[in-house]
Amino acid sequence: MSFLGIVSILLLVLIALCIIFAMFHIIFMLLPAIIVIALIIWLINYFTKGKDNSSANQKKTWNTGWANENSPKHKRKKVRDAETKDVDK
């Protein structure tokens, strides 16, 4: 490998390291803003949760629809003409 090949590889590595270094600095500069935004959202949720009792009652009665107490339970129909066979081993 020639001298110019080694120098060009080192320049590419140097440029890649500079880009990675800059990205980490951007992330660390944004970290305090992210923490402040998360804290504000948490405080809004914390203080508005206690004031509205109807939303708290709705959370307790919320269900996924798998078992709805208001609707009658549907039963399966009985199977007609069902036969079972032994499994041959």
C-alpha cells in the first residue's frame, strides 16, 4: 500500500470520527431539553389526574371488549356429527 493510500484512509477515518463526535455533542446538547419536556408532561399529567374524577372512574371501568358485562354471553353451539379418530403411530 502506498503512502497516499494510507494517508487517504487516515483522512476518511478522521472525517468519520469527527462526524460521530459532532453527533454525540448534538445528542448531549438536546438531553436537557428532552428531560425538561418530559418533566413538564409528567407534571401536567400529575396535576390534571386528581382534578377530574370522571376520568379516573372511566379508567377503572375500561375494558378491551373481550368480556363486556352489559351484553349477554354468547355460548358456542353444540357440535353435530363429530367423530374422533385414533392417531396411527
